[in-house]
Amino acid sequence: MREAVVVARGDAAGGQRLVAYLTAQAEAAAELLEPATLRQALARRLADYMIPSAFVLLEALPLSANGKLDRKALPAPDEAALAARPYEAPQGEAEQVLAQVWQELLGVERVGRHDHFFELGGHSLLAVQMIAMAAQRMAVEVPVREVFVAPVMADFAMRLAGARVEQGPSVLVPIRAQGDAAPLFFIHPGEGEVGYARVLADHLDPAIPVYGLAACGFERGEVPKATVEEMAADYLAAIRSVQPHGPYRLVGWSAGGTIAYEIATRLSGSDEQVAFLGLIDTCCDYRAGGAMLKTDEASVIGEMLPPALPPELQRQLEAAWRDGDADTMLALCLAHRVLPEELQPDLLRRHLAVRVAIRKAVLGYAPQALPFKPVLFHASEERRADVSLGWRALLGELELHAVPGHHYSMTAEPHAAALAAALSQAMQAAAPRLAARDDAAYAPKINIQRGRAGVAPLFCVPGAGASITAFAQLAQDLDPDLPVYGLQPRGLCGEMTPYADVESAARAYLHTIRQVAPHGPYHLLGHSFGGWVAFEMARQLELAGERVATLVALDTQVPAAQGAPLRFHAREQMLEQLVGLFDLNLERPLGLAAADFAPLAPEAQLELLKSRLVGAGVLPARMGLNVLRGIVQVFAANLNTTYRPAPYGGTLHLALAPDPGCSDSDNSAEMARLADGWRRFAAAVEPWVAPGNHVTLLREPHAAQVAAWLGRRLAAAPACLAADGIK
């Protein structure tokens, strides 16, 4: 083309739409100037809401007397300016209602049942408005993601008709449920929706079922998830409703790659197999790059603004943006029809809240090395010094695929075909590939006290982020004939993946202790989080018909009741809780809070924590950062675990330590609450008030009192095994 200008023009619905006016070079081929071709070309570089909905070809642009563009003389676009498909009249009530909505919303005279919402000029914001208008006229509401899955009129009408039976919102979007191959799960990018998965699915093997995972928070009453860990847990539950066990195949674009990585981490922590993890232009650390660093609503709105706005409106919006005034920006956009007035502020706020939550979540996430490596697909037209986007620094060498396009265009046509081909090739190559390490083969058993042959051992599980060395003093104060084993949590080395849940840890530990004692009676003890693991071990042994002689929990919180919400902590909150444990151990504060960690990158957070621990004499100065990294990773995995056990038919011996920051009466009330809470899960609970605090009860002088109490519990239970029952 020779010249082009894009203007925001009022449409029949009273809103504004982007219209492109252009003049052609004399030798230009007519097919290159077709609206569909032009839309496709712009999709390589622009987000959908920045692409003009109509393209008007002129012999010359109209000029005023002083030689400037005469905007008032630009003609209104006609049907030929739109990317319409061969017309077939709408059929049935749903299609007819949709045709009316699309005509009003998109400003077109006629809509056929094969027309494509986005090709007619629709974009993500108009999709929100379209859903609202359809809901008013048909008394049925579907999530906005449905229009991305089915953008053709007839297909979308079928989804509306099928939604008349009201269903609750779901993050799982079945894009293609049919197929006999292993499913492929796509995770949403920073915008929260999964339209890109629909585009890619058209180019993938039809034997592969394709599902998308969309963000929570768009619908009324929903609250966006605050952390990557929380999103991953939510999406993994949805994935398991389709595929209960691996091998799994996961793909995520941009922020979705970060969430997919955490899903893979959780699967690895449950000893499930991940056959393929694809990251589409995903940064390893979003704090290190220039992307997604702004998490205020004003910046999110500013990045969504179309490129062609009246100069005065542009000036006002930029001023409000600089002031961080999202309310003024929304008011200006609605008043000037940059955003349709049908999109009420509360609806826009929900969409903004989702985007802001995703940005904050990925900024607060610190990935850890996995036993397998992901495959990274990076945009070849982005100028970057490190095409691995930081992953090489974490994982070493990994498989990279350059895909045509920029960050936003690589998942759209025409580049989607190349990306899908690269995905297919990488998935086929990944099928026979072995993991770099076998975390499932980890052996957690460490002998703390040898004891006497034939005596039933005591198996001890440490608390969140703690080592079995925490039990060293306790073991010294116990009967020397008693064999004592510690079950070391996986991941403290800083390299292996921590167990993702209580059940996975318990299964792994039971496999280990049966190598020592194939049959009961068993003595199990857990401190803090380890009390949950010991309880689950006892429960699983009971189900297997084995005898648990003694089950002890040292200052362990009550598990969550069935139906209780999952609990998650942002990274800086997690670090603050870890500092609290060090404070209890030192019996003086380190002087660190969440606010001290919040502005720092993950490595800098570890450096800050290490410097304080070295200064307090807890850690040697020469200790490498990887040790502390392992402690933090295991602690985070434990802290973000929600345990909902089934009942146990035996007795739980519960030692409860007072909180030094509370009064005697408050401590008594809290201990009574904990004992009563545990009675919902154990047939009998025998509480005991332990000396010291949550941490120091395992140190002298308190460990001797704990050992004496524990010794009495063990003495009341069978102490010996059958001759062939211990190794």
C-alpha cells in the first residue's frame, strides 16, 4: 500500500471502532488488499483489540485546504470493508438473537451463521460486551472464554443453547475433547483467557484432545487467585478431572508458561510423570526482564489503549496514567466510547483484577529446577540478548525453538501453524526421552540412633523445611536400645523437587520404612508439619491392615476440614513465616518481615536471609546459598500444602507447646482448641503440654522432658517385632 491512516469512528451501536483507510500502489495485487489478508498481516504484530475492524480502500486520502487529512471526509465503511465469509442465514432462536447482537455491536448490516466474530472486527473487550448483551436477551450466561473457543456464529450459538441448564464456572475449557492420544493442556497467558489454544488446536494432530485452563475471577463473585502456586493447584485439580494420572503434557504461553512450570513441579512432587512441558515465550524471572513489571491498574489500562485516539483524549489519558489514576482513565474511556458504555465499571474492574493478579503472581514466583527440562519456544522477531529468557541460567542447556513472529503474534495466524508444527515435533521427540534424574528413587531414611536388634524402631518426620538433625538431642535422651530413624524431606539439597503434598510424602516414607520393618508394630513421630505426614502414614498403614503401636505429633496444627479452602502464601509471606521459626529457635528476633523481602528478586531474598542468619550465628558464612535455597523450597512446599485426612482409628499422642507471645489463659484455650480439632480425625487424642516453644521443645533442657514423656508412651506399646519382621 502507498498510504494508510487509522481512525476511531463512531458505529451504529453508538460506540467507536477502528477503521483503516488506505491507498494502494499501482502494482499491488488485489488479493493483498482484501480485509481478511490485511487483518491477518496485522495480527502478527498487534493485539486483537488494536486491529481495525474495517479496511476502506481509497484512490486518495481526502485532504483539507491546508493539505492535512480531512477526517470528516473519510467515508463510512461498507460491507466490502469487512472480513465477512460467504453468507448463510442464521438458523434457530440462538443464532437469530446472536446475529442481531453482532450486527448492533460490530456495526454490520448482515451477519451469517458462518461469520467469525473476530474477523468481523470483534476483540476481547467486545467479546465481554457481546456475552453481556446475549445474556440479557437469552437469559443465559456463559464465560467469555467460550467465544474464543467457538468464534463462528453457528458454533457459539450451540454453546449458548447448551448452557441453558445453568452450570458453575470452570477454569477447564474443552477445546477438543475427542481423540485417543494423551491430552494436551494449554494454560492462559497474562490476559487470563485461552483463545490462543483454539488457534493452535486447528494445526495439531486431531487425535490429540486439547483443553485450555482459563483464569478465575472474570465471573461475578469470583476472586482472582493471588499466587502462581494457588493457580497451579486449582488448574491441576481440573486437569486431574480429565486425566487422573500421567504422563501429562502441558503448554503455557507467556505467564501461562510460569503456571505450567509450577503445575509440572507439583506433579513431579507427587511422583507423577510429565511427558512434555512447553513454554511459549515465557521468562524464567519476570523481575529480571522489562516485561510485566507494572502491576497497577492504570498501567494495565494504558497498555490496552488502541493506537489511534483523538489528541486531546490521548493527552488526558496519558496524564491520568502518569498519576496512576485508573478511575479517571476508565471514566474517560467510557465517556468517549473508547470502551463501550455497556461495559460497566464493575465488569471492567474484574478483568483488570485478573490481569493485575496474574502479573503480581508471576513476579512473586521463583521456579526451581525439575528432574526434566522444558522446551522453550521463543519469538524470533523479538530482539533479545538471551533467547533462553533466563532459563539457561537455571536449567543449563535446554531445547530451544525459534518461532516466527513477535511475542503477541507468534500464537496467531499465520504464525500459529509454525508454532503448532514446532510443538508437535517437540512432543514426538520428548516421548522416548528419559528424565535427567529420578526423584522418585530418593531414599529419605537416615539412622540417628542404632539401638538394639529386634526392637521396633521409632521413625521421625521433621517439620516444614527442617532436617532430621532436629531430632538429634531427642534421640540422645531416649532409651539407647531404641533404634531411631529420621525421614529426611526431599529437596533440602536444593536440587530435588520437594514432595507436593502430605499423601505423596507418606507413600514415599512408607516404602522406605518397610525396607527396615516390613511389618508392624510401627512407632511414628512427626514434629509440626511432620505430624501431618506421620498421621497420614499411620492412616495408610491402618488401611493396609498393619498395626501402628504409637503415633505422636509434636505441636502440629489441626488439618483442614473437608471443603475448607486451600491455603497459599505469597513468597514474601512464606519467608516471613520461616523467619518466625528462626526467631523461636534463637529466642530473639532476626528483624526481618515480609516488607523487607517484597521488593527483592528471589536470589536477593535468599542473600538477605543468609546474611541475617550468619550474623545470628545460625549458619556459617562459608555455606553456599543452595543449602538455604533447599530449606526455602521445602518450607514453601510444606506451608502451601492443605491436608484433609480421612479418619484414623487409633490414638494420637499430641504434645502442645505454649506460644511465648501469649498469656497462659490464651495458650490454654488454644491447646484445648487444637486437641478438640484433632478429635475430628483420630478415634482418641491424648494431649500433653510440652515445655519450651514450637522449636525449642526439641532442644535441651526441654528435649529430656519430651523424651521422658515419649518413653512412657513407647513403653506402653509393644516394643519388639517378630524375628523376621525387622532388618
